[in-house]
Amino acid sequence: MKTSIVLACAAAAWFAAAPAASAQGDSYPSRPVTLLVPFPPGGSADVVIRPVAAKVADALKQPIVIDNRSGGGGNIAAQATKSAAPDGYTLFLTNMGVMSVNPVLSPELNLDPVRDFQPITPIIIFPHILVVPAESPVKTVADLVAHAKSKPGGLSFGSQGVGSGGQILGEMFKARVGAPMVHVPYRGAAPAATDIVAGRLDFLFTSYISISELAKGGKLRIVAIGGKKRIDAEPNVPTMAEAGFSGLDLEMWHGMVAPAGTPAPIVKRLHDEFAKAARDPDITRIVKPQATDVLITSPEDFSKMIASDTARLSKVIREAGIKLQ
């Protein structure tokens, strides 16, 4: 209820600000725009956002300067966005983890995904993929459950870090199965994938792009898709729901936000230009091989999506006892 009230008030303020900000919106932008990206250059999100930003820059007739400000699990870029002037010249490519997990795990950061940011639109969304070592006897989710219940000491599962989507899905699976499992956090998807290949982990939930070449090379096995639908790259692999585990899905999104208080006409202009750019066939050709979809919504629906994710993930984090290490 409290979240709904905050969202309603934010929406009312957003619309009320529109007439007063119209003049500013008409002249926007008059100088380069900075886009904070909370990951190092070359990551999957970075690969997508650069061509999208280039198309938006062409439409705005102003450069968009990509500032890869990694660190703190995205919190450094988030704090910089929160503190920036709400004038449309600082944007933030954020994701579900930064908006809906980090504030729960690190309340001392005083980051509120509803209060501190103005959503513009999600850009891309992709599922987590359940993988096991190539030499594992596990070929289905049912096999993994049986393996978990029979292996002395339980199974080990990796993740991209504490509070990551990989850990959250692993903890959800652990709770559903009711068997002992040990979480092993890594600093990113690549080292976790390396240990899966080496057989040092029993399973891993991760992005398709981080394991696709390993799977194609027969170095690990894809067991299920932790999303709402099958992926084109692996059409014969079932979803977790199809495997009998409905509700065990977690799709990671990346999207565009601005500082809270950004004028409504500027938000609309940015929304329309990012939506147009992301839907361009050039972008589709980039994201589809990565088992990734373009996702565009209104700012209002994006706000609701963030609030819904935060409520769902807060419950999982609390029940699993996930804490920063």
C-alpha cells in the first residue's frame, strides 16, 4: 500500500510539473548528455547501449557521453545519478540488481528506487540460464533435484556475486527443493562459468551470453531457462515452469532512469527517442543472438515494474538470509 501511495504521488507530481517545464523541454538538449553505465566497457549491456545511445544522440543532435563508472555493484553510479541536477543531462543505465536488490542489502546507502530516480524506460531484458558441468549426470531439473537429495553434504551453486540474480534464483531453488546447498559467490559471471566447466560447482544460474560459447563447445550443459519463455538459441531447452518449477524464473533487465524531479517534457522526449532507437532492426540484430529481447514501457509502467521487483526480491532476500559478505 505504501509503495502504491508513493507511486501515485510521484505520478501526480510528474504531470503537475509538465506545464512549468515545457519551455525547458522545448530547448532540450542544448549541450552534451552524460550517460552513466555502472559496468566496465565491453560488457553485454555496454555492447547494446552504445549503438542505442548513438542513435539517440543523432536524434537529439547532441553527443551522449558514455561514462563507465563501475564499482560498488552499481552503487557508485547510482549515487552519482541521485546527486545530479534533474535537468536531463545526466542519465543512468541501471538494472534490476541496482534498483531492487542493492537498496535491500545495503540500506545504509539510503537509495530509494522510487523516491530518488525518474524512470524513463527499460531497454533490454533476458532470462537466467540453468547450467551444469558437461560431465554431470544431470540432464533435467528433476535430475538436479534427485542429485541434490542424494549427494552427501548437498550441492554447490555459483553466482555472479552476493545478491546477484544467480544467487537469488539459487536460493529460491534451494528453498523449493528443501535440500542442503552451498552458495559460492564470484566476482562476475566469467569466473563462475570457468568453475562450472572445471566441475568445481554443481550448478549455476547465469546469462546466456556468458555461457553460450561454452555450451556450443560442449564444455557445459544447459538444463533449463529461468524465464517466462524458451529462447530461440536453444529451442529444445524447457523453461523452469515447463520442468515443473513454476515461479522459479528471474529475468534481468537494463533500463534508463534520470534523477528524480527531471521535467516531464524531457522525460517524454528521452523515452520516445530511446524507444525508437532500441526498436531499430540494427539493435535487434545485436540482442537476439544473446537470448535478449528489447523491452520498452511507459515511465509509469517502468515505475510499477521496479516497485514490483523490489517487493518480490526483498521477500526472497529476507527469507534466504542473504547478506553482504
